[in-house]
Amino acid sequence: MLRVNNIDVYYGEVQALWEVSLQVSEGEYVALLGANGAGKTTTLNTISGLLRPKKGNIEFLGQDLSHVPAYKTAEMGIAHVPEARRLFPEMTVEENLIMGSLPKRAKEKRKESMDWIFTLFPRLKERRHQEAGTLSGGEQQMLAIGRGLMLRPKLLMLDEPSLGLAPFLVDEVFKIIKKINEEGITILLVEQNVMHALNSCTKAYILESGRITLQGRGKDLLSNEHVREAYLGI
């Protein structure tokens, strides 16, 4: 479904990614892991079209994304749930969800999608007329994921969904991501919570200082000596 082929990415004259390659097959749950500043968000932003690679290319369903603007990648079926949620705080829960379904193919299934999201996140249904800025951190993260799902995505990219959440909410969010994947949505997850991610994903890549240094099945990487020492404190 998604191929990232040896991309170099810069911010002005400063290089952020070096020859990064990864693949996501349809139905997979893939994690991109690493420390803060490793280049994980840069990778997602490049896939979305917010940044352009100076070298290499990105393909989605066989189409080169090199010159596709960000709004077109959304129409193609790539939903990007950004770090820090980026909700519209003065709009209600329902209005935020509607904003996720503006492309034609998503708009046609808006009611069906909203019903599904309210099944996944019952608390959002209870607060559907409440302003997003008044929700708790966990509820805001649920809303951000729900807004991404309103696009009816083929690929859902999640950037640090556990950031700033209490431990019991982290567990809940990861369970929901797993459920979304089991319902047929392909997932590309960026996370610093390595233990949770490796326990739930089918495949993972480790990104360090802008370079992919390890890749493999999630459960296999849990027993990797470098991963255990650098990320799990074992």
C-alpha cells in the first residue's frame, strides 16, 4: 500500500532524514519508533505532503506522491492524526468530526461514519454538543482519532497518540487502535511508548537520528538487546 523509498528530507539547509525506507502493506499495523527528535514526525509529514523529499520518493497504492499536495493525499485515503491533536477548540465534538469528512467520498458516508465512531468512543457521543476545548486530554485524543476516521481512510497515520495521557488512558487508546486495525484500517503509528507499540503492532521500524537502524516483527524487537537497553530500560 505504502512505499517510502530512500528519502532524504531537509528543513532549509538542515538535513532531518537520511535514506529512510519503509513499507506498509494493506491491513498491517506498522509502528515507527524512536526517541524525541529522531525524525518520526518529519516522516509522517513527508508522507502527507506537508514536506517534500530532496531525494527518493513515496508511493501510495502505486501512485507517486512526489508532487501531490497535502489535501489530495487526504482525498486519496491517507488520514493523518497529528501530534498534539490540533482540534478546533471552539467547535463542538460533532462539528470537529464533520470537518474530517469534507472529501466527497467521506461526505457521502458521514452519518454511517459518525455512528461507527460513537460506537468506538461512547464518551464522544455523550459530549457531541460540547466544545472540543473543554474535553479532557483523553477525550481530545479520542476526538482526534475519530476525526481522522471520518475520512474513511485506507491508511490511518497516528502521531504520538499516547502523548500526555494517564497510564490507564494509554492502555485504552492502544486497545482502540488495535480494534480499528482489526476492522480493516491499515495503521502507521509513530510512538515513543515503545513497549505498548511493539506489543500491539505487526511490524516496526526503529528510527534513530534520522536513519532507520532496525526493523522487524514487533514481538521480535521486544527481545532485541539494543531495543531493550535503549528504549525499555532493561
